[in-house]
Amino acid sequence: MQILCNENVTEKLYTLYNQLLAQHGDRKWWPADTPFEVALGAILTQATSWRNVEKAMDNLRNADIFTPEQIASISQAALERLIRPSRYFRMKAQKVRAFVEYIEKRPMHVMFTQDVPELREELLSIYGVGPETADTIILYAAGKPSFVVDSYTYRLFSRLGWVEGRYDYAKLRALFMDNLPHEVELFNKYHALIVRHGARVCLKKTPMCQECRLQASCAYYNSSEQES
Ligand code: SF4
């Protein structure tokens, strides 16, 4: 993946943030009540929509299987059944189990005493925790500044003409980490706004450009306007 916006990146990122803020209002993300719930959602949302995660979370909640201890007490088959709506449920059940077993020995609040680089490295060493899941846990469960990027971020930045080529999580994340102050509140709201924009406006198949405040600076919109 190539980064195409190499000049005044901080200014561009703030402009984008303010445009998204003007369009969607102040937003916060991640919908969870406990750090473990954040981690659970972050694992279950891998390669699926949040809507599917909500169904799996509802199943767990309704079955009263929502804490690490409760998850550890049920069979793998039962866990798979409960999280089935999140897709790839067999693999995800293994990942959830691996995470639960890990935090039994080393609780999350102990892990969270570390600084971001060490915490990130530890999380990435746990089976099933990739960069997006690790950053989600760091930002939303630990409350430490690690920017989360995802397919919404990549789609938006590709369409704006800021990046091109294959999705590269590390490079896209570095764009934010290297050019914005490391502030939890800013990272939280920025990611929330990008998720909102990707889910409601800059849709995968049919982006709703007529409703978008980013038109003027969007390469995709400007090239499709010229064609029509
Ligand atoms: S103008 Fe269209 S393609 Fe560009 S960011 Fe907005 S919705 Fe997406």
C-alpha cells in the first residue's frame, strides 16, 4: 500500500476529522460495559459485521455466559453454538477460549499497567489477537492511545485518494500514530466517526456521495462526476 498524502498530513487529518464531526456529531465507540466485553467483541468482529457480533453477544448474554469464568465453564461445542452468528464460529471459539485462558493467569488489569508498545506486543502474542484486535483492546479496554484502523478506514482513505494498493494495516495505522497527538479521546472519536461514515455514508457497494461532506476533497467522487 502506498501513502499518497505526504504533505501537511496532520492538517489534513484534522480537517477530515472536523468534516466527519460536522456530518455525524460527537460519537464514541466501543459499545461495551467491561474491558473483557471489549476484548470479546474485538475477537468476534474479526471478518464480520458488528450486527453479527451483536447477535452473538445477545446469545451469550441471554445464556448468562458473559464473563471469563462463565465462558471457561462451558464446553467448546456450547460456546460455538452461542457465538455462531459471528461467523467462523469454530475458530473464534478457539480464540475466545485462548484469550480467557490467558487472562486467567495474567488478568487484563495487570497487563494494562504496561505502556502501549509492551502491552501491544503482549496482546499480539496471544492466539487469535491480531493488530486490529490488539489496538481495539488497548484503546477501548485499557484506555491507552493506540489508533485502530479497519476496512472502513482503508475504504475511505482509498476513495479520498490518500492511499492506493493493497490494504496494509501497519502503514495505515502509522499515518495516524505519526501525525496526531497520542490522545485517547481523539483516537476514540476519530475511529468512531470513520466507522459511522463507512457504515452509513461511504458504503461498500454504493457510496451515498450526495449526502457526504467530503465530496470536494474526494478523488472517487470527483472522478465519477467527470465521467457522468
Ligand atoms: S464522496 Fe462518496 S466516495 Fe467520497 S468519501 Fe464521500 S461517500 Fe465516500
